[in-house]
Amino acid sequence: MLNYIDFLLPLFLFYWLVVMVLDRRGILNKHNITAYGPILMIRTTKGQGFLDRLAVHKRFWRTFANIGLPAMLIGMLVMFLFILLIDYSLITSFETQTVPPPTKFNEPRNLFLIPGLNEYIPLLWGTIALMVTLMVHEFSHAILCKVEGIKVKSMGILLALVPIGGFAEPDEEQLLGKKEEKITEEETKQCSLLSLRSLQREANV
């Protein structure tokens, strides 16, 4: 395990150094890539036509979203209860001195579902599974934006030597509405009157 970390740390630092050099030379911006420290946001505008073809079935996708939202909330509740049950079992095992002996199944490295770190999740297949999951997840966001008539400016992945996330970038003005501060003539008059009254009070003082 120690040798594994000794190999990854220099590799990550070298990767970070390369990212810094490419960012300072403007090479990343030319390829529509933004760097946030060692994290790369890689954007693409490709696939818009494919999204449009998928979004044609609006009724299906709206039903899919309406089912997915309560399913997600139920899943979160189940996971929360499951964590509470694990915590309760752990505390009880300490009180009754029935803590299971350490084995390779409960080693710290196997508590995290990180490909390559967890010895039961191979680096290659774990990375492929993560990429597929990210694509399905972010494509769902993008398709639902298209269904509701919101432009998708770009899609992409977040990379920190390995993929760590994905994103679909909707048009913020269409999504949230234009943020314009409109002051009516009546509001302007009220502001002016308040200012005059304040000046009169100061003069009287």
C-alpha cells in the first residue's frame, strides 16, 4: 500500500505541474478547457443534434423525471437510515466488546469505493464504470433542459488525473431569467423625496 501511494503522489504532482504550465501558456483556453488548480473542466459543444433527437419524446422524459425525483428522495432516506443502523451497530459492538477482528475486508483502503485504491474495484473497469455513470447522469440533465426548451451551452467532465465528475452547462438566462433591476418612475420619485427629507432634517439639526 505504501509503494502504491509513493507512486501516485509524484504522478499527481507532475500532472499538476503540466496543467499549470499549459494554463499559463493559454493552451488550455484554446481547447475550451478551464483549470481550477489541478482540476480540469473539459467542455464540448458536440452532441447537440443527438440531444435534440432524444428530447423529441418529451412526455417520456417528463414522466421519467417525475418518477426519478421521489425515487431519489426515497433512496436518500433509505441510505440515511442505513448509515444510522451501521453507527448504532458499531457503537453497540464497542459497548459489548464484540468488535470484529480486522481483516482485508474492512481495511481502510476497502472502505472507499475508489477504483484502484479499493482492491476489489480494478482501476480500469472502475474508471470505465465511473465514466459511463457520469455520461448517463449528465446526459439526463442535458436532455431535460432540451425538453423544457433551455439551451445547453456545453457538456463535459471534471478531471483531476482521473475523472471525478461531469457537468451539463445550461443557459443561465433561460434557466433563471434575466436579472435586470427595473426602477419605475414612481419608485424614483419616492427615492428622491426620501433624500430631500433627509437633507431637510440634517439642515434643521
